[in-house]
Amino acid sequence: MNAKTLKIVPKIKYGDERLALLSHYMHTRDMVAGDCYRNEAEALLCKGQPMTDAEVSIACEPVVQYNLFPEFYSVPFPPSLEQSVPFIDLFAGIGGIRLPFDELGYNCVFTSEWDAKACQTYFANFGIYPFGDITKIPAERIPAHKLLLAGFPCQAFSIMGKMKGFEDTRGTMFFEIERILKHHCPPYILLENVKQLVGHDGGRTFKVILEHLDALGYFVKWKVLNALDFGLPQKRERVIIVGFTDKADYERFNFDFTPQKHDLAAILEDEANIDKTLYASDHIIARRREQTLGKKVFYPSIWHENKAGNVSVLDYSCALRTGASYNYLLVNGVRRPTSRELLRLQGFPEEFRITVTHQDIRRQTGNSVAVPMIRMVARKIDNIIKSKENEASTFTRLKTAPYA
């Protein structure tokens, strides 16, 4: 069978769950996780014609061999070809939590994100299109995994929102994580949310979350970390929660990091290349100058206007936000950050593709995570997993070694 005779489904558009199904299958078909997608994916590839396992293996090879789905593989961050630690990426956004684990060679076997534009960015960079609303996905349809990642919605707890917590439907998304944890019991979890989650409702909301994780058998550590301490020129404080089913793993983990210096100049683009539409109006620029009279002004800098109308001149950005006024951050007091600068402020690599509008990138980066912060946490989790695997391997060798 060759590429010409293989029956391929018609071009599938963004937002079609068949794209999520096929892309997940093509990335996991050589793993145990691929069994969760196999029947439906093969029915799509063969237009519903039943196939034996042998026929499927023959039919699917040309899909890869002839690159009939280049969008699944010709991406900046393609899937690892090695069998490694399987993980799932919930409330995935544009993949900021996933990236460091991809760098470690882990295998993403399932991802979910409800925002269509975020899915488009995710697909362009990872070649896998997220499934949609997690509340509509049965836990048994999710492949088994060792690590669960979730930057669950923060608006319900954010100081910039109404802070309704569990009264807001977005605040109940933690219980979707709990539902999946109950079914799959992965030995490792990493959750991320806004700093305000810790103190929300007098600390009661956070207490509920910790109690529920404890009831599931997780030993949990958490800490509020700041992106400024991880080499990024952005003050972005987020609570990071890690959980382990093995108490020994829990005891090995710590949040000890050496603070790294940030450099605003390193993330700014050449002014000669800046889109003119990003410059503020003469009225806004003049107003900012009035608001900074008597203050120390230096360059490069980011001028931040807070909700009270006060303007600060800083060598870093305040936390990127999705619902902020268009001019709340002005580079050198005159222009808004570019799409690439916004991604750099979150620590995304230069090869990260931009396939949506600037307005979309503003929203996506405002919802995303500081990648270097997650990277440091990921490495610590990886060290625990790898050391445990090495210990198990050493024990097996000793147990099977012949007597001298």
C-alpha cells in the first residue's frame, strides 16, 4: 500500500474533535496510550472500514512515511520518539507547563483546552490539537499516565477578577482534576494557580484543595514563586503545588532555587522593527509623562499604570493580564509590547510560533505561565523520578546477579 492508495479523511478544520483524536493517536500510536484512540482514529483513517491489526500497521506507516499529516510532526516541539514518562496536560493554554517536560523527553499522551485560539497556537507548536471541555471527557477516555499537569483556571481566585472561588464555575475546575486523579492515581502531580488562591476566603478554599489531595493519598508541598527570581523581567507570583503518592519522593522534593537576575533589554525588540500600531497616542504618552514627573525615569523601562492610575517606572513588567486596559504596560512610556516580547516575558523559546493575532497573544500570554519557573520545578521532579528508576534498576541487577 502506498500514499496514493491510502484513504485519508478530508481536511479537518480547527475546532473539530477529529483533529484532536487523530493528532493524539499519531503521537501515541506506538505507545500503550495509543490504545485509547486507536479504534476511532483508524475508523477515520479508513473511513469506517474495519481493519485487522496487521492491516492497520501497514496503513498507518505511509501516514508518517509520506508525511501526509505534516502539521503533526513539522513543528518546533515535536513529540519524543523515546518511550518515557507519560503525562497529561490539562487546561493546557499554549503549552507553557508542558514545554519543560517535553525538553526532558517525556511523552504527552493527552491534552485538554477549551479556548479555540489557544488550541490553534498549541497545535502549531506541538503538532497535537487539544481535546475540548474537560468536564465532558470521561476519565476512562484519558490514557494512563504517571504525571498530571494542570494550570487550572485562575480567574475565580485572581485579585483582578471577582474572587468568587468555588462559587464561580471556573473555580470548580479543581474538582475535574480530582475526578481524573481518583480514576488514574498518577504518582506525580504539578498544579499552578494565582498567588491569591492561597489566601482566598480566609485560606479556606486552599485548605479544601489540600484536604482533597490528602484524601486521594497525595503528599503535597507548595510555594508561591515569582517569575522575577527565574531570570524573567516580569513580577508574576504564582502558587506551585506538587504532589507525590510516595512519601519518600515527597521528602526528596524541595523548592530551593538560586535566584537568577533578569534583563529587560534582552527581551526587547529593535525599535526600528516595531509595528507603528503598537505606539500609544500622543495624548496617552503626554499623560504618562505628567504622571511620572518627579520620578526616576530610565531606559529601557516599562511604565506600569495600576488600577488607581498611579504609574511606576520599572526595569521589569508587572504580571501580564488578560483583561487589563490596552495601555497599562508601555515600553519606555511610549508603546505596547510586541507579541514576541510578550512571549519572551513568559520565557517561551524564540522558535515558538505565532499563528494568531496580537490580541490573541495578549490574552494567551496573560493566561500562561512563566516557563523558566516551571522548568526548575520540572527538573526537580525529573531528578526524583530518574533516581527512583535507577534505584529500581540497581536493585533488579543485584537481585538477579549470580552468586560469586
